[in-house]
Amino acid sequence: MVITISNQREFILKKSFLWQALILSAALLGVTACSSDDEDTSSDASYIQFYNASPNSTSARLSMDEYEYTGVDFADSMARYSYSTGSVELAVIGNDELGDAQTLYEQSIDLGNDEEHLFMLVGDYHSPEFIDINYQREEMDELNSDEDEDYSKMQVLVAHTAMNSAGFDVYIGLYGREFIDATLISEVNYKEHSEAVIFDTGDYILYLTEPNSMEPVYTTASMSLSTNTVYKLIIRESFGPGTPNITIDAVDSTSTPVTYANVDAHAEFRLFNALSEQGSIDAEMINHIGVIQVNNIEVGKASGFEEIDFDDYAVQIQQSDSGEVLANNLLVTFNQDESRSIFVYQDESGGVRGMTLTHDLRPRAFEYQMNFANLVHEFEDLTVYFVRASETIESAEYKIDNADFAELNSLTIPSGEYEISVVQQDDNDDLTLLYQSELLSLDGGGSYSMALIKDSSMPLGYQLSLFQ
């Protein structure tokens, strides 16, 4: 049964009994219903949503009576769906080290009429926990439907899922007002949540303080809470340079959380030198406050991470030995709590350019995120093969295709041992091997950045620099 109510994007799915599923076509089974925060009152229904707060998890999927919803990665959520009431077999499904499905949690639950549930996976993926937040929205809906009053109400619920962070007092205030005017919502500790508190719709700022303190340690930018819905504000782990090591996701009824970093958090950067003909380089990061210098970055190497205030910067690149300016006023922007690498390379006309990669530094269970930059301007459409011991490049399961010059590409691969081969195919379909690594052991999980550069000292004339 499909119900469409036009207002805000929100998905509603009705549970089907087994005998109904047998007579529905495969095409019909793929249809989900779109809805707003208006409710369907034609039959009893409960409302469910799933958020993945396990930082090192694989994609996780909510299963209801063996129906699996689309998987969600860490810090992501599925949309709010309706589900018929009664007893349900609930499970959360992830992947093991071989990429096979594994059940992370399962239980029987009873769904009551008009109940609202936010299900969350929290903690270490190797021993995760499940949280069911059952909240109320009837009073808000009644106020918004009162034709005698011009109400526009929303609700705010705050949940703490950052397993390595202490508790916080949570305040909310109108944008443009001072912290002293903010309202205390609740104190929340790990795995705890507040009640869903009613406010007028509008623009707000969320503040976190240490318990019983009036000094904010975390302040969001303006949050547009303008829809008649329940905003679930999730305090989760962050792996950027800011402190505290948390960030806040605003989950409404749709499937795309909005992330709010601490407005006072700094960023960090490093530079990678792909200028094989220029030798070592120096860099200056210049803004209205001052200059940050990084010196003697060797070819094919990355500098260490340097702390930097969030802002827009002009970047000047100089040759270390001669002091010759190779590039001036390259523009780079750093946002709060970001970790970025700047790849300095030469284009086909000999000009020096910069390209930035924003890192996802979260830990991962069983898998690696591999980022690749083709910094050899003579080549387009490169293929990067990750070849296991039982494979060749023709049979390799994991590869990055169509890696053009000065573009970033990424791929997630399981942990294991790989040879990395970079191959160019010309217009006549002839293949040229540009680089082949020794066997690389990827244990546990994490991320790597790779850059292909010219290197006359290498047997094939090119080097693949690999760094975390």
C-alpha cells in the first residue's frame, strides 16, 4: 500500500504479510512510499528510523521480519518509515571480515500504535550495542493542527553516542542571542538521551558544557530547525583535529543527516610534493592573521600534519634551494574539524597547481578506504588494480577505473594482502604497466592515500607514493 503526502521528504513503508508478498510482483516490492510529517490515520502504524553510530562499523542494515532496509554507513541514517503494529523480529545486519553478512543484534519487539522509534547501533563494531529510543510527538502534532492558533512547533531530542566522551549539559538558544539566554535541555551521558522537547520552529544554536558548568565547550553554527518534525541531535565520535572529539548530526525524518561541527574547532593540513622536476619545496599558508610555513618537503613525500585555524588561505610554493616562487596565491579553504592534504603538482603547461583531499580518519573494521590521485599529466583513464595472491589484473575483484589526471578517486577494499598495479590503456587498447608494488599487507582497517608521480629512478619510470 503506497501513501503519498506532499510536504517534506519522508518515506513510509507498510509491512506486508507473507501471503501478500507471494502475490506481489518484484517491481511492486521495490516501491517505497514518500511522506511528510503528517500522519496516516487509516490504520494502526508505528514509525521507525535507524541511525548508525558505531564509528568503525561496516554498512549496517535494519531488518524487520527478515525484510532488510538499505544499509547505512557510520553517521548516516535511513528515512523514517511506518510499520504495522504488533510483534516484530528485529535484527541489525553488518558484514564480517570476508564481506559476508553477519547478525550484530536481534530481538523480538512489540510496536504499538503511533509509537516513534529511533533505533541506533552504538559502540565498537566488534561488540556493538543496540539502543531503542521511544519518543512522543502527539502534543506537537496537536498544537500544529490547531486551526484556532498560528502555531509552528518542532521538537528537539538529544542522544549521546560518543563512547569515548564524558557527559554534557545540553543547551539550546535562538540564533542571534547569547549563551546566557539559552535553555537547558538535559544532561546526557553515553547511551543516554533527553526527552523530545517542544520549541517554536526557527534558527537555533546548540551548546554543550561540562556538567554543572556555564562555559560552552562546543557551539554549533546556526541550525535551521524550521520543519514541524522531531529533530534527533546525535552527539557522535569525530576523528578530526578539533576538541572535544565529537560532532553533532541533526537527523530529521529524511535519510540525510546534517552535520554541525564545533564553530571553534581548528583544522589541520599537510602537503604532498609531486614536483619531480623541482626537488624539495617550501610552502607558506597566508591569511589576514599571519603566515604558517612548512619547509623542505621532499619529492614523493608528505609533510606532517600542521594545526591551522579555519579560514581561506593563499598558498605560496617555493623551491627550497633557490627560493624561486613556483606558485603564488593558490586558494585553499579549511573548515572546522577538517583534515586535508594538499597535493602540489605540475600541469601539462608546466604550471604548478594544488589539489586538496579531505580525509575520513575514522577507524574501520575489516576494510580500508584507498584514495588515489593521478598526478602524471600525460595519462588519462588509468586503472589501479588491487591484486590478491590468487588473482591477476584480469581477474582482480577490486580496482579503480577511469582515473583522470588531477582527479581524486577512492575505493573501499577488505583487509588482506595486495599487489597494487597502475595500468594505462591507449586508444589501440594496448596496456602499459606504469607501476607494480610489492605485496602490501593491510591489517585491521583504516585509510591510505596514493599518488602516482614521475620518478626516473624507478624501473618503470613512475612511483606510487602511499601514506596514511
